Amino acid sequence: MSFPKQDFRNVIDFTHFTAQAIYGMCEFKYLLEHDLIPVHKMDEYDLDNSQFHNVFGTVRKPQKSCDTLEQCNSDYVIVIHQNNFHKLPVYTADERILNINELRNRLLGIVHGNQAMGPEIGLLTHDTRDNWADAYGALCSQEHNANVVQCIEEALFTVSLDEMVQLPSKGQERTLVAKQLLHGGGLNSNSANRWMDKTMQLIVNPNGMAGICMEHAPADPQPVVSIMNYVQSNITNPEYGNDDDIIGLVEQPHQLHFTELDQGIDLWLGAARSSINKISNRLEMEVFKFPCYGKCLIKSQGLSPDSFIQMALQLAFYRLHNELPAQYESAHLRIFKYGRTEAIRSTSMKSLAFVTAMTSKNASLKQRLMALGAAVDGHQTQTKLAMRGHAVDRHLFGLMQMARENAMPLPEFFCSLGYLKSTQFRVLSAQIATSHDGFMAFGPHTSEGYGCCYNPRENDIILAISSWNLKPQISALNYAKAIELALADMGQLILEAGGYCAAKAATDCKKEVKE
């Protein structure tokens, strides 16, 4: 998840923003621990906030066959700079957060104190989980290194102070941000300046790019989005976090050193270098802002912005590939205690009718508009069902896992062509909304498809598209262009046809007259 682009004039600005973000994240933790985070509602129901407690001090530890999650309520963060790891205490003895100026000065000490690049141990955390589990065992076989790893794992979160990355041509800055946040840019960039097992990695670049990389296992994106919104809404206040009474009566930051890295670790590092090289080279990203309209216009037509964008994704895919995809959208289940997610299956007969009408020369404007409205309304119905626990995917997955874990024969249904095709989601999508000029990005589900995360704001829409560049017909750039055209055409359709609300009212009126 990205912060809006910052304007750092020098290293003071760079470290000051980082200190503000650290302070804000720690302050959010205080609010959380004292039950001061607002409880949101869905209709008359409170939404569960338990996931918010899972993001601080949490780590996904690599294990053979099945990783484990562990959490520690520590009083420090780990700052990673030039691949070196530093323990930075962030609380005074009486458990108050260090003020922003004090945090900034300590960060400056880390930046100015490092003289050489450290070993690329962080690369190991990018590798396949089984490879990393083996390397983890080798690394922790030496007691001192095991203590260093434990210190990293028990931090509240990590802070990556990255090496400068040259900004690309105008219009491609967001795409660069996405790549840096997802994987660090590869071997020649900042990939080693990470610890991918930590639930939250605050990442800041001297060029003004910043954001948080989230490990998804312990929680869904909403807690991190809320944290970033909180930070962003406070850092514009010059007085924020500068209580002169809270000064540095606390342990100074110190560097953690990995020692006795033997030939075995070098071999695992070689495998990790190969892995991150493939990922960074093969993952295609395209992030863009659609400027023509946002959720304000869509809502004015009585349509759901989320469902409207889902139809644009299908229309774009249909135009590119002449078929509809199995399209997944993530829905939260926070209406239930400890609820996580459910799948909204966006593809339907109504969405097929819509894309058919939009690509038919014989369909009138009104027919296209009514097909759009029906598809949007149908998707909205499916969304409400999923968010209330009435969808099927998690239930079916549970049944399949029960069979596997009890060594039972897998029912034929799970091997059927229809089921297998329907679970190869060629469009993996999610709405992550924030009023700030930010976005979230993730990778695709399959080499045959795309990842798409979008932020519908009042008057524009930010979309992050991903794909694996393994097949010439699959291109994040081409899909992004097709989505942009689909959104433009759908907006133009509403304008030319006089608006969906007016068209629907006229149709409903005719039905009443006939009856």
C-alpha cells in the first residue's frame, strides 16, 4: 500500500517523514490497545476489529510444509539500511513514544553511521517457503545468528530505509512504487533491504516513494489501510508528535551483526538471488489513474462504484480475449467474529449480457445502459450475499481440506472440469479504498491472468494491474489500456443515454402502465 508521493529535499526530510510514520504507527497501536479504534458498522451490525491486533509484532516463520505465526509485544522496530539491521527502541522507560525529532535524529545516526553494504540475508526471505525454511534452519544453527533473527522477528515492524531509485518518466512513478513495495526492485535495487516475513514493512525511499508491504497471513488489508490513513491524516500537522517532554531517556539504536555465514548460507543465497531475479523480471506492473470520473458520478446514477468497476474489468478482458474470465473479488467477513474473507464470483449471465451488448453493433444505447445496470445490480446482490456468509468458495475449500486431512478420497466434484476452470481466476481483484492519493498492488493468481486492485476516489480511480510476462497474449499494460477504454466507454454511455436513473425510471413506468 503506497503513501502519496513525498517531496524530500534532503536526508533530513527523508528521515523526518520516516520518523513521523513510525510515530503514527506506534500511536495507532496505543489507540488499539486502549479500545479507541472506532467500530465500523455494516447495516445494523458491528464489524469485528480483531484483525487489527494481529499486525504489530507478528511474523510468519518458515517451516517445512506449514509455516507458523508468532507475535511479540516488543518496544522496538528494526531499521534496515544498506542491508544492515538496526534495533531502534521507540519507547521511553515509562512507555511513552519517543517524539518525532528524537526518532529522526536516531534515524539520521543510522544513515550516517553505515559505511558498507551488509550481507544480503534479506534476500533469503523472498525465496520459496521450503527453500527459506531450509536456509532458516542453517542460519539459526549458529546461536548468535539465531538471536539476531529472533530480534528481527519480535520487532513491532521493520523500517526499510532504501537506496535512491531514479524516478522514471512522468506517468510511471506509481508503477515503480508498486514494484519497490512488492519485491524491492530486484538484485540491483532494494530487494535485500527487506524482511518479507514481517507483517508490516514500512518502506521509504529518498526519492519520495513510501508505503507498507504487508504479509497477508495474519490479517487482511483493512488494518494496514486504517493505519496508513491515520498516519497520513496527522503528518501534515507540524506540531504532531513533538512533545518536548518526551526525550531520549532510552537505549540508543545498535546494529545487529550476522556472523560466521558459511558456504551453506552462500548456496541458499544463490538460490534466493535466482528466485528474486525471476520474480522481479517476470512480474509486469501497470499502475494508472483514471481521471475522467470517480465514485461521485457512479453513485449519482444509483449504481455501486465497486460493482461498476467490476463490470469494466470484465468488459476489458472480453475485448482482449473474446471470452469472460473466472473473476474473483475479495469480500470481508468482518460481520462475524474473527471473520476473514469470502469470494465474490463477479462473472454471471448478467455480466455476459452486458459485455455482449457493449460489443454488439445492433444494441441500442438504452439496451446497453439497462444491461449495465442489471449487471451492476446483480453483482451488488452477490456481494451482499458473500459478506453475510452465503457464498460457496470457503465452504467448498473446507470440505476439500477435510477430505485431504483425513486421507479420504477427494469427491469427483473437485476434479470436474467446471470446478477446476472456475477456480483458475484469470482476474484476481479487490477494492482497497482510501481518500488519499495511494493504492495497493498484488500479483496475479495465474500465469493466464491478471491481478487488479483499485481505489475509487470521489473524482478519479487509481488501478494497479499485474501479470506474469510469460505469454505474449497476457500483458498488464494492454489490460490497463483496455480497462481505461472500458471505463471511458461506460461513462460516455451514461452521458449519451441520459443517465441510468432516468432510463430505469422510464422502463419501470412503462411496465406499470402495461400492468
